[in-house]
Amino acid sequence: MPDKADHGLTVVQGQGMTRIRMGCEHQQGLVYVIPAAKSWVCSSELLPGHAISGFLGELVSKKNKEVEQLMESWGIYFRKIPLEGEPEGD
């Protein structure tokens, strides 16, 4: 596992895919991000941020109590940030 300076996250951009390695000495995982139907609008360099932000935005918009409880138990919260020129939401 990489040192603590990376905050437990390492982003590795490859040919047609980005891998995000995450973890610590207690757990580790790997997220793969590839081009998909909803990510065509972004460059390959920005695709991971676009895809993960979009996924989490849609996930929390489902208002699924089980997902909300799971995210809360891990201390993970997500809030969409308005794009430049968009009005602030709730």
C-alpha cells in the first residue's frame, strides 16, 4: 500500500481505464473507471471525477434508506456542487 501522504488514494491512469486504489492497513480496494454511456462528455483525464461524482449524485438522489444508512455508517456524504452559472440548490 502507498504511504500515508496520498491519503490512502492512488489514481493510476491507463489505456482506456483509470484505477483508483484505496485503503489502509485495515482494508483495501480498487475502483475501475472506464468510458460509459453517461461519461462520453468528459476527456479521459477528467472521466474518473465525472463518473464518480455522477454515480454518487444519482445514488443519493434515490433516497434509499439502506444506502443512506450504509453511507452514514462509513461517514461518507455526498453533495452536488452547482456548476458555474447554476443556481445554488438545497
